[in-house]
Amino acid sequence: MTIAKAVEDMIRQSPFLAEALSENLINISSLARKIKPDIEALTKKSVQESAIIMAISRMPPGESVRISRSIKAFMSELGDIIVRSGLSDHTFENSPTLSTSRRQLMEEILSEKEIFYTFSQGVYETTLIASRSLDDLIDRIFSNEKRISRKTDLSSITLRLPQNNTEVSGVYYFILRSLAWAGINVCEIISTSNEISIVVSNNDVDQAFSILMKMKR
């Protein structure tokens, strides 16, 4: 195996590494020193660091670069970004009666226009995210259900996605990576075909909104 091929194979195995290289976030000399033993093992010969540095520098743009460019173009087409504050997160264990409780809640809030609520049912549990004004009602209706967790002081940021969002690889990764790099903890993610809502702490919502707006621009 040639040095160039060995270097390319090693870097392609780590999408994060390839992406960081494409963004000029990595010192190539330090990377060459780190991967030198692995390159020598692959090529079965002694290799100079300068040769590894040259191989890294000459690598053609990879798939991560192509994906990154398409996502950046995609993000510029984002629709409205809507923020809702004052939310609570309730998670219950799935049970034969849970659907009845859920139906009762929806019937009682049918005439409410300004509230926010969404259900997400998994294999073993169901999460309800709703306006905090509904907390007492939820406590009453779901009193016989087994509560797994409860979080308060949350906000959601809803992004309207272009209709071709399912045809672009890495959209959710691109969004969540930017939030993770800023140290923002994502409590929940709610998605439909053309929308994604990210639920974060009230303390993080301003920074998260700012990051998402910069991505859109």
C-alpha cells in the first residue's frame, strides 16, 4: 500500500477527522506524528513525517466536504424559526390506559389556541411536551400512570425545513453539531416531514436561537 493510499484510508475512516481537516481545524504536522505508527503498519515500511504531511495536503476533497457544501446551501433555504417558552416535559411508561389519558387531555384542550403540546410514543415510554399552564391538568389526567421523568423551564425552537430535506444527507447532524460545540444540551427533538423542533433549557434558548439564525444566514 502506498503512503497516500494509507493516509486516505485512515482519514476516511473518521468522518469527524475528515470534516475537521476540510475546515482547517487540525494541525497537519501534529496529525502526521499521531498517525505515523499506523501508516508504517499499513505500508510495512519506515515512513517520514514529511511524506505523511504531503499526502494529507494532497488529499482530494472527500464526501464530507461535498455534504457540508450541500448542507450550507440547504440551510440558506430554511423557513421561519419559531421560539416557544414556558414548556414542561413529561415522560410516562407505556400502559394499556395511556392512550385513554392522552385522548382525554386532547379533548379538554381542544378549544385552547395559544398552548403548545406534542406527544412522542416510543416502544416502552411516551413523552408529552406541553405548555406549563397545562401541568396541573396533566397531573390530574395522568395521575394513574407511571411517571418516569419530568423536566420544567424548557423552550422549543422550531425550524421550517425545505421540502427536499430528506434528500440531503447530514441535515440533523449539521444542526446538532453546532449546538453541541456551543455546549448546549438538547433535551428533546421533535420532527415531522418538514419541521424539526429542538427543546432546550430556558437558559440556553437565546444562544441556541442565535446559532440557528447564523446557520440560516
